[in-house]
Amino acid sequence: MIDFEPIYLTLKLAFCTTIILLVLSLPLAYWLAYSQLKSKVIIEAIVSLPLVLPPSVLGFYLLLAFSAENAFGKFLDQYFDIRLVFTFPGLVIASVLYSLPFMVQPIQNGFKSLSKSLIEASLLLGKSKTETFFKILIPNIKKSILTGIVLTFAHTIGEFGVVLMVGGSIPSETKVVSIAIYDEVQAMNYHNANVYAGILFAFAFVVLLCVYSINHRFSKTSLLQ
Amino acid sequence: MIVFKIQKKLQAASGEMLLDLDFIIKENEFVTLYGASGSGKTTTLRILSGLTTADKGMITVHNTSWLDTDNKVQLPPQKRKIAYVFQDYALFPNMSVRENLSYALEKGQDKTIIEELLTLMELEQLQHQKPAQLSGGQKQRVALARALVQKPAILLLDEPLSAVDNEMRAKLQDYIIQAHRKYKLTTILVSHDIAEIYKMSDQVIVLENGKISKKGTPEQVFSSRLVSGKFQFVGEILKIEKENFVYIVSVLIGNNVVKIIAMEEEIKDLEMGNKVLLASKAFNPILTKID
């Protein structure tokens, strides 16, 4: 019988990661798009690191950092009673770091595509930067935000390396679908592996289908707007 | 009255340039900034509106200090009460024409100004359309209307008419003059078009490499000698034809081509494309080169 727990866990992980990243990325992308500081290239490079780094490298460093043997892990354990290795919260933090560029980059490009005079016009109409951000900038980069959300969600679902390193394969805690497939193949349960793989395959296709059809619709309406 | 005394180092294409300006604009005056691109016109508007900071200097508007680098006074753009019409109009794409205007309302401000401006700029028919559905001239009117919602005392126009055709241009100039008079504005326009400057401005300030090279009425600035005429128009020479002993000069004034008879000595420093001042003295129209 197929165990649906990994599917539920995968969706929960993707959901948490996406929400956290959306909240983090809007101000971060705004800063990256408009800051005049020269040192921002360093932050830009760090944000994009997960795109080129093997997941196992990132997972390895996170594992070291979270471990109770080391300062950061010890600090969390002693003062907050938080253990991040082989736990769901640890998985969420790892996913947030790993999917960061998938949320930040589309939003940053969205901000960059807007004419700077939109912001200046709003300021000259007496509006604060916060009001300008929520009433002018965000509504005009909806398409980019949506792209970021969908990509982050899908990318989190497709994770394997980081999740395996940080979370291992603990049922109901860290065993997500991609790990479950690996386990089932190891155990020669090709039928179950097939079902999980089929679900992920169909899901990935549907997600991309949505992204492209939304993009098409947006580009049509923006012509009509 | 606007007192403007500013210094700012700029990175121009030709290297470093010092923008060093000192001028006074009277209340309700219509002033045009004229000059080659890169001479500092737009930067002047941006410094006045607070979007760009100056290195040194002071700006006083109607006896209020907006900027005084010696006393560390710097009013943020939000508090300067300036209507600014951008070259690209800067209409908010997510809002309809009416919403663009409503966004500009201050907290608790009377909403009747919206209807008034929609009527004045003839935008009632378009009020529910989004900016992307509008033509260049229509966007221009929306941008002007939106800038006027907060009833500012100063209107800044950064080459607002460069992207529209001649017919539309003439109409928009009328809208601007109308708004200037109705709301008793002090208006500063950046323009390259001498005909436009003649039609609209009381004072022209000519900028050259960040300095004021000439200042005065359009006639003082653009005509080498003063013409006392009964009527005068600015136009562009389309063609000069020889007919027996005289020349026929075709001049484009607004959208009309006017043919003028000229003698050989009158046309000797004129050629196609020249901007000319066409004025009538007694009975014979006379042509004077103004550029």
C-alpha cells in the first residue's frame, strides 16, 4: 500500500518555504533592485549561490551548523531548546536557503522593469515610501511575484540533496516524496517508486503549464490595459 | 517667487560638469529652460523638486526655505507641493485614469477637484481606461491632471510634448496654458521647440554646460534685433523657390504652410529647416532668422 504521509509532508514543506520566502524576498529584492551601494553585489552573489552549488554542499554545511556539536546548534539547543538536524523545522530552513534565488530573482527583475519615475511620481504626490511600495510597486509586479511563488513551490518539491543531508529519511518528520522514491528503489519496491515518481512528474508538468499560461494571459492583458 | 541658487557636480558625457545656477522666477510666471541635451535642464527640475540633491546652495519658494545647505535644511520631495510631469508620464499602469487622479488626493481633500480636472482636460470619456489603452497625447493630459490634484503652486514639465505629433502638441500647449492661468501656477517647462517657447513663455533661461548663457523674454533671447510688429509667428522654412526676380518662401506655422515673397537680400542667410520669425510691419510681412 502507498503511504501518503510523504506527499502530505512534501506539500507542507513547500507551502511553509514559499510563505517564508515571499515575506523575506519582497524587501530583499526591493533592496537589491534599488540600492546604490556597491557592496550589494556580494549579497547578490550569496543569494544566487544555491543555483550553482551542489545541494550536497549546502546540505553538508547546514548539517554542520545545525549540529549540537557546533556553536550555532549548541546555542539553539541550550537557549531555545531547538534542534534542527533531522527535524521538520530544520528542513524548512534548509529549503528556504536553497530556494532563495527562485523567489528573489523574479521579484528583483520585476522591480527593475518598472520605470523609476513611477516611484518618484508617487513621492512627489506626497506619498510615503511604504505606501508607494504597497500601492504602486507590488500591484505592478504581480506577474513576477506569481512566477516566484510557483517556481519556489515547485523547486522545493523537487529537492533531494539538501533534504537528504539535513533531514535524513524519518517517516512523518523528514521523509518527503523525493526521498521516499529513493528509499523504495533501494528496497526494490518499484511499484511504489513508480507511483511517487508519477505524482511528481504530473505535478511538475501542471505547475509549468500554469506558469506559462498565466504568463501568456498577463502579457495579453497588459497589452489591453 | 522662487529663488534658486545651486551648485552641483555632474558627470556629463564630455566629463565632469559643474551645474552652477542662480535665478529668480516671479509668481505666476511661465518660464522655459532651453538648451542642448546634457546642459542640466532636467537636473535643475529634479533639484527643485527634491528628487536630486544639490552639493551646495539654497532654494526659497514663496518665502519658505526648501533647501539651504549652509543651515542643513532639506525638505523631502513629499513636502514640496510640486506638480511634476515626467517625460514618460509615469502613470501608474495598475490604475485607471480616475484612480490615478484619486491616488494623488491628500487625506481628507475634497474630491470635487477630480471631476473638475477630468472636465478641464476632457478626460471624462476615458476615466475608466487603463494608461496602456491611451494615446501619447491622452497620457499627457492624464499626467498633467494628476499633477494638479494637490493644487500645487509650481508646475514642472520635463519635455512633456516631445513624443506627440504637431497637431496634438498645439492642443496640449493650450491645455497647459489653460491650467497655468486657471490655477495661477508658476510653471517651468523644459523645451527644445522655439515655436513652443514663443507661444507659451514669459521668460526663457538658456543653459549651456550647466551655466545660464542667456535670460529674458523669448524675443530678447531668440531674435538678434527686436522687431516691432503688429503680429508675429514662429515657423520653419520648408522651401525657397525662385520666381522671376523674387523668391517664394514656404513657411510652416503650426499646421499651415504660408507662402511669403522675399527679395534676394532677405533670403541670403536663410535655408531650408531654419526657424524664422514671421512678423508684419505695416503691410509687408518680413522674415527674420531667429536661430
